[in-house]
Amino acid sequence: MTFTAVLRCPRTKMLGVAMATSSIAVGNRCPVVVPRMGAAGVQAIADPRLTLTCARLIGLGLHAPKVVEELATGDPERDLRQIGVVDAYGHAAGFTGAGNGVHAAHILGAGFVAMGNALANDGVVPAIAASLTASVEEPIELRLMLALEAGRDAGGEHKPLNSSAMLIYADEPFSYLDLRVDLHDTPVHELRSILDRFRPLLPYFQERPYNPRLATHSKWLADNGHPPAHR
């Protein structure tokens, strides 16, 4: 019951996932990113144990097709799963179990997987893939956001959406960006709102761990030419 974009940026090598669903708190159990190694979405009837196994396989250095093969063949309930993986080399692989219904699919592209299940129509996944292809010059967080909006605008899930998430890692062991909308009437719109406010601060939060005397984020924004944000 989810539509997702899994992506590797060809310029920065950053890895990320963005997804939306009718379920609550999708960011709690479905996205996977292992810094410098790979990213994935493990969804449909999500099993957190499968998500953990996916992270371990990516961390071992397995390429995307092998990760998907291991997860699918080792899961007795594979027909109810959907998996998309992109590795550090940009290889992409996906699996959509036969039990996911008629409007379920995945598309592999240059460093990305577009996928979804329990969708409103068969145009949602192609819309996500088209967005990812067209936005290749944009930063990874914007590409993921645009892809999620494209999936929503193409019809999204067959039920009302309730949650969304975006998770991105660069070279650091901590996330570059980790945003979640756990329960909202318009979670993709809300995720965009949070992202638009957070994006100017991405350099700030990357520097602050190594420079604890950095100015407060509001002063840093002002010093760098950004007007104060108001809710």
C-alpha cells in the first residue's frame, strides 16, 4: 500500500528513499539506507525483519540484484512483498510479488527504482519513473520529492494517504536528511512543506557536529541570506 522512489545521485553518490502510503508512520519500517553502500524500500505487507535483513545484505556489499534475490528467495511470504534496491554503483533491482494485486509494479532506471502497490491505476509508477529521469540535474532531495509528488498527482494509492517519509545519507554515518510525516491528511504536501524549510539548513546540520560553536540555526540562516521562516 505504498509508492516509492529509491535513488542514487550520480554526481554526489548520495543514496535516498522517499515514500508515501495510507498506513501510519511508513518511515518507521520501510526505508533502508546504508551510507556509501545502498538504499532500498521494503514494502507492501512490510516485515521489519526483512528490512533489517535488507540493510545487512547491503552492508555486506552485495549488489542490488543479489540483495533482491536473497530477500525474495528466503521469504516464504514473498508474494506479499515489494522490494526495490539501488547499490553504490547505481545498479537497480526490484521485486513485486504476485499477491500485490493488479495495480502493482516496479520500474528500473539509471540509478533508481520506481515502485508501488495497491495503487489507484497503472500510471502511478511510470509517472514516478518519468520524474526521476527528467530531474537528473537536480539535488537528490528535490528529485525524490518531485517523484513522490508525481506519483501522488498520477493517482497515488487507491486509499487516502496518511504518511510519508524521506531518508538520505551522504558520506557521514549520520543521515543527511531524515524527514517523516507519520500521520497527516495530506502527507506528501506536508513533507514538501517541511523539506522546503529544512533544505536551506542542510549545510548547517552537516557542519555543526564538527563545529559545535556554530551560530544558532536562525542566526546562521540570516547570516547566509535566508529570511526567517514562519509557520
